[in-house]
Amino acid sequence: MIERIILARAHDLGGLIVGRVLPTAQRRSIGPFVFLDHMGPAKFEPGAGFDVRPHPHIGLATLTYLFEGEQIHRDSLGTMQPIRPLDVNLMISGRGITHSERATAAMREHGGGMHGLQFWLALPEHEEDCAPSFHHADACDLPLIEDEGFRGRVAVGSCAGKDSPIVFPAPAMLVDLSIDESAEAVIPLEQHEYGVYVADGAVMIDDTLLPARTLAVLERASEVRMRAHEPSRVAVFGGLPLEKPRKMYWNFVATDDARIERAKEDWRDRRFPVIPGDDVEFIPLPET
Ligand code: MN
């Protein structure tokens, strides 16, 4: 059932420690998912806050899902959207978007925790240059899958006949699953590529115990069966495999190197659209 196990590696994003789960040398994608950072858990003192300054994306959708904390998303479409625990943000960059993610004023003033997941999904090749768009769902709008000992929220796509209001333009699914100690959860899958990421706790798949901050890449199957050794939080995600591998450089994803080179020049020469109200600061293109 498990094809491979991947451990999150710690990265310092300037004050916020993240666990980088995808990509790795051994595994570049799971369905359309090409990137996963486990953000925190972190505590911010009053007055500290955090700022991911304006930066560009092409060829992907960013998917943000918080367990704790809150932040403000702003983008060059003029969107200004707070995201709170168990809300979903899906930003489709298409041919190009600029966004920032900053602590809310309340979080900056009073401090607080931050814990969540950020995924990137590669857009289908024929959608890489589509118009950018932004999609938000409140936690209360996500359908639930419940059975004895577990509760799942369908954050993206469809699972067990329940449809999230957040739809990606290719078959893709994300379910946020809470499993009680000693309980078993069974989640139906399509015959695509899926991973199970243990954000918290420890779960058993077949005879393999997966501790927190571990990703199990699954073999193709019609379901995944997980037993929790302690109260656990897992993300089950995946979908239709990419038809072609993707090139990735910094915040850019494309099927074609030339497209990435053009995006680098466009960001360096300030040709990306700016964010209304957040157009002063920016993250420069990395030199290497
Ligand atoms: Mn970003």
C-alpha cells in the first residue's frame, strides 16, 4: 500500500520554520501536487508578526490551509482575504500573479500561534497561461465525512460523494482528517496518485507506523485505511498524475524552461502586476 516514505526537512523562511515535504529528489509530484510546506507550529510574541512580502507565481495554484493562526492574503487582482483556521484559499496564478501573506493586525498586536499547510498544484499544461483567479471557502462551507472515531473535511475536490466548493481545474483532492486514538479511518480513493501526510499524532497504514511530519506516498488503490496510535491529524491528498514533469524555479512552475526564464526576467524588470495597497515591498529574485 505504501510506495515510499518521505520525512519533512526543516527550512527557515526568515523567522518561520517550515517542514519541506515536497518536492524531494525521490519524488517530484503526487497527482498535480508539486510542493508541500508544513508551516509551524510556531508562536509569535506580541508585536512580532510575520510577513511574506509580495512575490510572483506562474503555472500553479497555491493552496493554503491553517490549523491555527490567521493571516491576510493580498494579490494583484485586488483580493484582500483573511484566512482563519480550516478555511481554504486557492490562488490560481495562471500566466502571472503577485501576492503577499502577512500576519493580521490582531495577531501582530497580541501574538499567537501559526500552524498550517501550504501546497502548490501544477496547473494542467493547457491551463498554465490561464487568467489568474482567487477562491476562498470558509471552514463552515466544507463538507464533512464522518464515521465512528474520525472526521474529515473535504477541502478541495470530491471525496466519498462530498464536493468541496473549492475546485481545481484537474482531478485533485485534499481531505483534512482528524482520527481519535485507536480509531480507524477509511477514505475512498480514485485510481490516481495519493499521499497521506501526518501533520500531528501517529498513524498506522498496513504494518507501518507513520510518526508526525511524515508523508506516505501510496500505491494506487481504491481506498486508504489508517489507524491512529494517538489523536492524529492527517492530510490525504492527490489526484490525476501530471501528464508531463514540471520545471520548478523559486515560485515558478512550468512545463517549459523558456517560460520560467521569461518569468524571471519579468519579475526582475518589475513587469508583474502589483498588489493594490501593498506595492512598495517585494521579495527579489534569488541570485542563484
Ligand atoms: Mn506564494
